[in-house]
Amino acid sequence: MKNPTKPEDRIIITFQDLKAILRQVKGKILICMLIMGMLGALFALTRPIKYKAEGSFRERNVKPSGISDSLVHAIIMDGTGGGNSGSELATMIRSHKLMREVAQNLALQGKIVNRADKEGILSLIKNNLKVDWAKFRKNPYPVLSDPCCSIGFKRLLYAGEVPLNLEVHMKDKEKFQILDHKGQEVAVGHLDLPVQVDQLTIVLTQTAPESPSGKVFEVSISPMQDTLKLLIEELSFDAVKSDKGVLKMVYSHRDRHLAAKLINTIMDSFQKYLKEYQAKIAALQMDYLYQKQELSTSKLRKIMEDNAKEVSSDLPHSGFVKAEDEMDFLAQRRHELKEKLLANELQMRRLNQIQPGNCAYFDQCTRMEGDSSVLNHMLSNIRSLKQEREGIELAIPQAELVDEKALKVYQGINLEMAKELYMDFCKQLNDEESSIRKTEYFLNQLHNHDFEITSLSPVLTDSVSLAMISRASDLVLKLKDEDNQSQREQERLKDELELQKAFLSQHLKQTIELLELNKKLMHEKIYALQNVQLELINRQISVLEKNFFDHVKSRQADLEQERTLITQHLDDLYTQMTGLPKKQMNEQLLDHQIQTNELIIEEIARITESKNISNNLELIQSAPLDPAVASVHPMPPNVLLYTLLGAAFGGILGCGFLVGSALVRGLKVSISNLKTLGQHVSGRFSSGYKPPSEAALADEDLDTLRRLEAFFDSGSVEAGGRTLLLLEGNGPDYTPDLAQLLLQKGRKVLVVDTGFSGMTTQPEVGFVPYLQGATSELPIAKKFFGDYLAAGTITRYTSEILASQPFKTLLETLKKQYDWILILSHASPLCSEAESLCSLFPNVTVSVRDEILEDLEFFVTSVDEGKNKISFVLF
């Protein structure tokens, strides 16, 4: 069974739904865009005015790895760096050590402004508009004047941790008074002379031709850490892809001259730092190398003296000066002895596994043994004799006995003679068998009338056979002379020829019997000779096996002695090799010390000769490439860009918020989201749709009714008719038009109105009074759209009446008379009456207007569970 899924659990929002929501809230979205666009423009116009200065610096001796000596020193000495730049040079420049020096030289910790010339928010907006307009017109001339202050910092030192806000009141051209943020006097001083206030030391000087007398200046002093943090944040770096050794520095400030001066000061300070660092590194390297040379020389002298003593004492025993030569010699000798010991062990195991009667296949394959050929020869002879014995045993019949007398005849012969006699007897036996077969053949051919008896004369050479064959041949010739002989003579000759054939046949049979006797006698001789051979072979095998095992025992004793000697020799070699690692270690240590001393001396000579040249070259490479120049125009505020960005952000934010709010309230029913849920939608009625009695049916409405009619009235009409519940709610009554379409298809239609409507003028006439017994006949009226049955009364229990048994009985009766029964209900799809009516009828049409999708959960679930066939109509 398919599990029903709630509408809120599905992805039901479609593009058409979003378009509908956006059309509803487009005014609010435009307001959001306008507000955010104005905020973007205000943000751009209130941004501080800054001039951008750019300069490039070339780093010395950029290594392929991308790590420079300056960076290594910066990491080791300072341990600080700033920013997320991937350039090592940028990391070094951003170090606090370098930036602190720049901040002190330029007095960046303090800011002094003439109170009368202090820039307000309106003047800032005005100046930004001028800058943006000048950029739009591409004006080459300056549009803003440089900020001018009569006095400035000549020197500034502040070691405090909290910011200071002071006021400087000029009493005359040189004398001034310093007040704190509470208005109390903290110091009195003169221009170009130092003034001490707690942790602050300042020297003020006149920076403009006009006299500062009588003016009030606001002074703000920041701690060094805050100053460095702000400076590092505002200083940016751009690496040049074509040359990794070039770094581009960018800094922005309200004072365009100060911005350019800051970039140039940073590059000069960094170049100065590299010079000092290079000189320090060179001095440290020289001191280190000299110390290393003295230490290495003293260690090398001691090691060489100790090594010479050990070699002198060991030379008479080993015979080798170098441990490597001695180790190669001992290793080779050890390898040879190991191979001999392995071969000895292998041969011992093979010899121990030899069993009496099963030694024929233990051949020796070791090349180092001198007696392997002797053993292999004996084993080869044993195998050959056993093969001959097996062949003879297979040839001798087991059930036939040999005469003892025949065996005694062959006593005293050897195996070779027995083999020769055996070959002769076998040849004679073959001759006897051949003669027997030929004689039998001739005997069989004598009874054949077509056989020429004269052909036997070359084969049968004995006198008796020849005489018979000659007599028979004469008779055959006489028989062929039929012209000179009578019939009686012919018969006599035939009888005489047959008599000769009978004599010859009897002679051949006796000859065969004689040959058979000779054959039997020959078999007996062969069998006797085979038994003699078998006995001789067994004796020879026994002798060979005895000799083999005697040799094996002797060989095992020799192998035991050999293994003992090899083991003793290996122990001696191991004892000699135990002292080699120490000797080799001393030699390697000595070689290492010599090589180290040579490298140190070479390095000292190289550094001494090339120090000045390399330092000068590297310092020339590490220098400013393009000094910073004060720009004419400040950075534009980009009012239009920020306005568009603000409007776009406002539109996105407004769309997201308003669409989200609409979705939270609930998604309004539409054709697209209903189809997404898999529901059938017949269509939408136009806003001008009215009942057929008032206006003509529009094409759009007609298409909707046709889809509705086709969805339910597909195929042939079932026997007994069908019912369709029309939940029209607050929508227009389209039942007459639907009934007319069914009538056009030839269907018999009955419209049952379950509520009181304007179609009838007699409220008391209807199916409700009929069911209650008030009327005896069912008041079915004839209308232009078919038959019509009204409710007859206004009641709050419509669903209960339709669920009653009398109405069900009436409905079954009406189904036999009509093809379609349209049950009209004006109940809202959201009320409980609609749900009750749906459970009574299988086919349902639901009219919706402003409902949200979650309100139709009951109908969607009914379709998914297969309870109802439902189509939706929208107004």
C-alpha cells in the first residue's frame, strides 16, 4: 500500500508560485531596493577621502625556493609578521621591528588638526561628490586642496598603552599651552623644543608660512601597538607575476604627500636594515668558521694519532691496513665456508634418508664432491637392472611352472651370456611361429578351387611336398586339355587331383603339429632362460646395493669430520670479524674529519675572496625600483557602484524576506503546485464567468468544463450510472453548463441540489420532504440542462441526510434511470461537511479560490490513498 505524504512534506513550490508571490510584493521589494540603494550611496559619500600611493621594491637574490635570508632572519629575530600575503618580502616588511622605526621617523603615533579646519560630515559628502564627478568627467586638475596645518610633529615618542586626546593653544608665534581632555593644563612649551608629559615626549614645529598664533589644535596620540596594527592593515602588497623578486606596495592616506613619503620611508628603512643585517651575518659567519676550523683540527689530530696506534698493533695479526680490504676477504671466505657447510648438511640429510630397497633415485648433484660420479654410476646400474627385472617379471607367466631340469642346463652362465641366448631363442621362436602361420594359410587355400597349387613349390621345399605338388600340377595341366579328353577321363582326373590335395593337406597338418611341438619346446627354453636371468639380476642388484650402502656409511663419516672442521673455521672467522666494525668506524671518522676540514678551509677562502663582491651585488639588487609619487586625485567613492550594490542587496534581501514570509503564512493554491502534488486540475474559470442564464459561456471556461467532463466521463457508461459530487463552495454555479456538456454526449443527467438555491421557487418541494414522507412523489423538474431534483428545504444536516439509508436507497433507484447524477453542494472545501460528503461519493470536483495548499490536505490524501477520484477547479 502506498504511504500517503502530506503536502507540507513535499517540494511543492514552483516557479509560477514564486512569480505570483513576487507580483504581490513587488512594491515592497522596490521600497527595499530604494532604501538600501540610498544607504549604499550614503556609505560611499561618507567614506573618508584618501590618496593612494604606490611604490615597488626589488628584493636581493631571490632563491628558487622562494625563501630569502631576510625572511629567515625576520622569523628568527622578530618572530612577528603581518597580514595574509603570500610574499615573504611582504611578511618581512610588515614586521613590527621595521614598522616601529618608520612610525617613529614619521611621527605616525600623533595626529594634529586645526579645530577651525576640521572636516565635518557635510563637507565630506560634498568633497566625495566632487571627486566622483571629476572621475566621471576625467578632469586632470586637482579638485580638492591639500589639508594644511600651521604646526606639526618634528619628533614624537610615546610609550603609553592608552590613547591621549590633547589640545594645543598657541599663545603667540612660538609659545603654546597643552591641555588634557578635561581642559586642565598639563604642560607649556615652545616650538622646536622638546616637551615632556608623563610618557609622552613631543617636539612641535611650524609647517606653514601663516602664523599659528591664537589658534587651537586638537592632538590625538595613539599607543605604538595600535599605530602599528592600523599601519599594517592599511598597507597592502601586490606581487608582480612576471618577476617574483619585485613587490608592489600600496598605502592610502588623507595626506597624499604623507602617503608617498611613508612608502619611500619603508623602502629606505628596509634597504638600510638589509645592509646592517648583511654585515652582521658576514661577521658572524667568519667567526663561526674560524672557530670551527680550530676545533676540527684539534679533533682530527687526536683521532689520527689513536688510529695509527691501533693499526700498528693489529697489522701483524690481520695482514691488512684497511678494514674494508680485510672485511671483503673475510666475508668472501665466510661465504665460501657457508656454502660448503650448506652442501655438507644437504648431503648428510639425503644420505640419512636412504632406505634399503629404495635407494635407486638418490643421485648426488653436488659438484664439490669427488665421489658423486661413483654413487651415481652405481645407482644408474641398479635402476637399469630393476627395469630389466620388471620387464622379465611381466614376460614370465605366473601360473606356468618351469622344469627344474631345464634350469640346471643354464647353471654357471653369466648375465651377458643369458641375454645372448635369450635373443637367439626369441629369434628361433619367431621363425617357428612364421612357418606355422604360412603352413596354416596354405592348408586353408587348398580347399579353394581357384587356388593354383603350383604356387606352393617355391615355399614347400621338402621332397614329399614337392612330389605331391608336382603330381597335382600335372593333373591340373591335363584337366585344362579338354579337347583331347573325354568326359569320363576328365572326371577321373578330377578325382585323382582331389586325392592328391587330400594327401598334401594331411601332410601339411602333420607338418603343423611338428612345428607346434618345436614351438612349445622353444617356449620352455625361453622361460627357463628368463628365470635364470631374473635370478642373476637379483644377485647383481644385491651386490650393488651392498657396495652402495658401504660407500654411504664411509661418506657419512667423512661428512661429519668435514662439518666439524668447517664449523671451527667459521668460529675463527667470526672472532676475527668482531673487531672490524670498530676499525672501520675509526677509518670513516678519520675520512669524515679530513673532508670536513677541507670544506671548512675552502669555505673560509671563498668567503674571504667573495664577501665584498657578493655584498655589493646583493645590496644593489635590494633597492627601491619605483619610488612612490603623490597622486593628484584621491580614490573615488564610487557612489553609483555602491548605490547599485545597495539596491541589488536590498532587492535580494527584500525578496528573501517577503517570499519567506509568504511561505510561512502558507502557499496559495495554484494550478502548478497542485500538478506538482500529482493532482488533476481541470482548469480555471474566468473572472467574468456567470451562470448560463445570464451570459454566454467563454472559450476559456468551456475548455475547463470539457477537461472536467473528460476526466470523469471517459469511456463507456457503466451499468447503473455514476455519481459526481460538486463542491462549489463560494464559487459560481457551473453545474448547469457541465450538465449540458454531458447531454450533448447523449448522457442522461440528473442534477441533485443538496442546498436551497435560486433554481426552484418552491422550497417545500424536494427530495428531503419526499424522504420524510411529506410528499408521495419525487419532484423531479425538467430544466434546459436535464432533470433537476431540489433539496426542498434548508437544513444544517445535509451530510447526515445524504448518509442516511433512505437517501442511499433513493440514489440506487435513480442510478438505474440516469447515466450521471450530479450532487451539487455549496459547502466550503475547508468545512467538515465537505469531508463528510467526500466519504459518500467516489467522484468529487473541488472548487478553490483563496485557500492555501495545506487546507487541501484531506483531498490530496484521499487521492493518494485511492479513496476518491478528485479534480480541482480554480476561480
